[in-house]
Amino acid sequence: MSATPMAFADSLRIGTIEYISPDKFEVLLDIEAPDAVALNTGSPRSFPRVNSYVLVPTEGGFAVGQIEWISVERSPYPQRKGMRDFGLIDMPYPMRKMSLAPVGILSAIPTRPLTESYSFRRGIQAFPTVGDPVLLPTTEQLRSIVESGENRRVAIGTSPLAADAEVMIDPDRLFGRHLAVLGNTGSGKSCSVAGLIRWSLDAARHSREAGKVEGSPNARFIVLDPNGEYTRTFGDLGAKVFSVEPGDGATQLALPLWLWNLDEWSAFTQATSKTQRPTLVHALRALRDGRLDSQTTPSHDMRRYLRTVTAVFQVEYRSGSPWGNFPKPKSFFEKLRKLSGDFVTSTDFSEPENAAIEALAGYAKELVDARSGQYANYDFSKQEVKDLVARASQAHVAFGGLDTDTELLDADVPRPFTGDQFIRSLEAHAELLGVAEHVETLLMRVRTLLADSRLRSVMSDTGGLDLATWLDTYMGDDSSTGSVTVIDLSLVPAEVLHIVTAVIARMCLEALQRYRKMHDGDTLPTVLVMEEAHTFIRRYTPDPEIRSSQEICSHAFEKIAREGRKFGLGLVLSSQRPSELSPTVLSQCNTFLLHRLSNHTDQDLVQRLVPDNMRGLLRDLPSLPSRNAILLGWASELPVAVEVRKLPRDQQPRSSDPDFWHVWSGQDDRGEKVTRGVDWAEIASEWQGRRPGSGDPSEG
């Protein structure tokens, strides 16, 4: 005969509430409560167990408590249920107590009266009181706690603390508000990242098949891979792989220098704010709006020159330098005197062109002569500079230019230009601005970059790549069958690694910003994955004079962290040192998958990610086995321990520990032979850029 509901509930009782507060319950365990394995819940289960769940009946259902600690205290000998122990001598007796962190309410679903179905929600409104019983949850109740939430679409593992309940997540929550995967080396971070991508795509594919929707998932995962771990991980999914050195399934990485913006060029060249950065601004603007075209007639040269001069005068007028504090007016005077020497007529010009040049030259000479002499006053009036701008603009129009040509173009517009054009533009504008002697170091850094054989294939634009083609290739077009793009950064030279990473991240965000603008607010969901994030998104102290490449890279990801969600760009960070990450980026991550963390600084940081009453679960971090993690945040109804699904070996990133013993002993665990030959000559030839057997580097 089966037990009545009351009798069954009584059989699950393990103790009573002895102390209660909004963030902690203390429970006195009954003397008959299990001390190793509970057999009365439907299946054998370990009890008591830290971080497992128990229930306390309340008005709205069951208050769910998570066990934080278990202890033994000396107490008077307890009276056992149904036993006559009154005659026993009252001697001290060890009684077990435990502390619970209240996490939410488990309620029966009223629409299913004949089945044991429950729903879980975070938070408690009606608290239990002292003396209320504490119960073990049944298997169904335990699973209902972990398997709560809507839109559970992607299975990522099981919960060993909840009868191996399936842990499923909503991709909109997981990726939409950024995810951080944190843990020590070897704890399973890379496999978790690879698994989340693969399992999400698998679930999307099955959903399309069930709904009879044709085609592959319209998904975009862009993996920035600094160690080359993921180059073979998604081969069966048709992933596109890009590398500095193509081959073995990888395509040539192309990041033309015209994709770099002003801040990225300034950081790479370490341009000073006083002279070098303004030169960069003018040089890039000239290149972006196509001033360096193929026509080289004298009239064309003068038109381009007058356009630049007019733009320079406009900048000075807007800044107020000619009538500002000393020495700004004198600096403008010297610039005007230098420029006016180039306002000369020519027989190659038409009569109207020569007339316009004469008018500009005459007015410029008048301004210069008025300020020449031993005790000259270099101040200019606002009207004088305004008239100078007008005459320069008139001369530019006389040579065939347009008034709109002199409007300041954004120096960051990604319009193609070549390295040689960039050098010529820098030299020309340095001369024009009278700072040629101050930009030698800047020019040297740019020339060094363009001459680097390792980067020539990446930065050059020999294939005629345009912006639309680049976006199709790296962001994916409508016809793409591969939803994953892996960008192998392992061979990118260290001096440009952060800049290259920043350019890719920024281009992803700006492309999606424009997509939303042109599609009435609809977004194109894309996930950007950054491995070894602590290397690229570090804490930094801003330098008001010169911004470093590291700062530029961190700033790019900080902007994505703050604004990416609005434009459909989700961020996945993988790091073994969360304490070194930018606080701005980490604070914007709404979901965390925490693997083993042994560093106390990192532990202290992640402890602050959860409410005070839920920190007990995080005490497991130093001892978590590989593949085990704690999922918490927006994508999970409550922090939960999860054993992540295992990936087949051929789908795992190449991040396993070195197999010293197998190599030393010559065989693996299966008894198969292991050999690791080495040919240093071949490695040296590849390193030096030579063909095998060649002694001349220039031949390679």
C-alpha cells in the first residue's frame, strides 16, 4: 500500500528551522536524518551535501534553500520521534546543523493536478518561520529547480547536484548580454567555448528542420584566436579560417591598412598630439576623399593644393588660433607666409585661374607684410581670417573644385588607398603644415610596417579588395553556408597584434551599427569570441598624450561591451585571469561560466558577481574538476553547478596539455607508438622566409 501524501511528506523531513533571516536559514537536523545517502526520495542520493538543495513549505509553495555549510554542535540529547527517551541521562550529544541560502520558490503547476510538475522562480516573498519543517526534494522537484526558465533551447550539460538534471540555456540571454568564460589553464574553458558555439548551431539547425525552414542557420560567430586553437575545431561545420600564412584549410588573412582609423594609426605610430597627430589627420582625410588621384596636370595639382590649403585655413578659423594666445597667432603667421610662396601664376593655367591665384596671393601678401618687422604684432582679426578662407575657396572653385570638396571628411571612413599613397600624403602634408622635421619618426614607423614581409600579405591591397567584399568575406553574406569564422592571430607580429585585433572588433561593431540603421532598427545577431581576453582587454591607465595599442584594443572591446547589445553584437570572453580584465568590459557581462579558479585575486573578483547569500557555491571554484563549471547570471535562473557536455576529440580546440610522458616513453595509453621527430633546418628556413635548401633569404 502506497503512503498517503502526508506520510510521504513526513518521510522526507530532515530537520526544522532554528534561525531565519532574509539571507540565511539555519536548520537543526533530525537525529534520524540521513548522514550519507538518502533513500527516500525516489532514487539514492547523497545527503547532506554542500551546495545541494532542500525545501521548506511556505504559503506559496516551497522555499528553496541551497546548503552553504554543515556542522556539528554539542547539544542536549534530543528526543527522537516515536521513542520514549525521557528517562535517559541528559548528556551532551553531537547534533548536526546546516545553513541555507534562500534562492527562490518552487510551486506546483495547477494546470497539471495529476502529475508532479513544478515551476521555479527567483526570490521569496513569504518567508518560513522558526520550527517549520525542512524537506528533501524529490527527483522531480530537484530537476524542476535546475530546469526552470523559458526558451530553454540549447543543452550545455547536466547538474550533478540536481539528479543530473539537464542544464539548458536561452541563446538570446546567453549571447545577447555578453558572456565571460573564466577559469585556469586546463580547466576546460576552450572546450566550453567551442561547445557553446557548436551546440547552439546544432539546436538552430534542428529547429529549422522541425519548422521546415530551408537553409543553414543564419548565425555568425567570429572567433579571434590568438593561439591557433580553433583552426580545425569547426571543419565539419564549414567554418572559414583566416591566417597570416594560408594553407591547411586556411585562407590568407587580409586586413588592408585603409581599414585602420585615426586612433589606430596614432597608437601604432605613437603620434604626438601637437604635430604628428594633426599631420595624420590631414593625410588620412586627403586619402579618404580621393585627393591623390591619377591626374597630374598643373591645374589638377593646384586644385588639390588649394583644396588642402582651404581646409587648413578652415581648421585654423574654427579653432580661433590666429587671434588666440601667443604663440598661436605667430604659428599661423609662419604657416601663411610659407603657403603664400606657392600662390604663383603659370602659363599652364587659364586666365580665370591665374586671376584667382593673383587675388589670393595679393591678399595673403598684404596680411604677411602687415605683420613683418622688428616689433610685429602677429594677432589676426576674425574677419581677416574669414576673408582669407573665402579667397582661398574662390581660387579652388576657379580651378574646377566644388565648395563641398573642402568640407572636412571623416578621417576614419574606410576608403581604399595604398601604402605608397599614404607615405606620399604624410610627406606632403608635413611639408604643407611646416612640420616635416617633426614627423620623421612617424614616417619611419609607417615605412617599417609597410616593409615588414610578415605583414605585407596582410596589409597590402594587391587583390583589389574593397569594403563590401571584406564584409562579405569576414562577416558573412546571405549565401554563406559557414556560420563560423576563425581568425588565427597566432602568427601576427606582436607589435601590431593589438591593433589588428582592435580593427577587426571595431569593424564588426560599425558594420552592425550601419546594418541596423538601414533596416529600420532590425539587428543582425552576431557573436564575437575573444580568446585569451586578459591579453587584449586589460586594465589600463589612460595617457592624455599618447594612447598605446593596448589601450586602443581595450577601448574597442569596451565600446562593444557597452553598445554591442543594441546592434546585435554579443561578446564572449575567455580568460584565465579575470582580475586583469578591463572592469568596464567585465561589468557589462551578464552571464558567467566559471571553471576552476585557484588564484585568490580572481576568486575575490568573481565573488562580487553574485549576491551575498549565493557566494557559498563559488567556494567550489578552487576544486572544480575539468569540464565542471558554475553557470550564473542572466542566462540562468539561479547559479548552478554544471558538468559541461563532452566534445569528441576531433571537435576540441587544440589546447591540451603537453604529453611529456607519451613522448618520453614512446607510446600512448592505448599502446600505440608515439614519435616526435624534429628537423630544425626546415623550421629555420620557414622562420627566415626561405625556401627549403635555399641559402639566400631574398629568394624566398
